[in-house]
Amino acid sequence: MVFPLFKSMTELLLPVKQEEKIKREKGFASQEAMYKYIKLTEQMNKRVKRRMAKRILEQSLKKRA
């Protein structure tokens, strides 16, 4: 596949992102509910990542001791 030089990756991925957004919207009663769900999952993912980082740090400190 040859893409024109003036197209950036964001322009190429725009239709894909729009399709994903449409798929997500179909599963919710309203956009407001969808945005609340997305916000909550982002917060949850941040907590999980922090916990994992904390565990890894604790394990590495135990190995050093």
C-alpha cells in the first residue's frame, strides 16, 4: 500500500476511531452514560497500574535486601 506523503497517522486512524466510537455508543442508553463509563474505567486502569508499579517496586526492594 502506498499512502500520499501529506497524510499523517492521525488522519489515517480517524475513520477507525470513529467506527470504534459508534460501536461504543450503540451499547449505551445515552452519550452521558457512555462518557461516565469511559471516565470510570480510565480511573480504574490508573489505580491498577499504580498497584502493579507498587508491587514491582516492593518485590525489587525485597530482592535487594
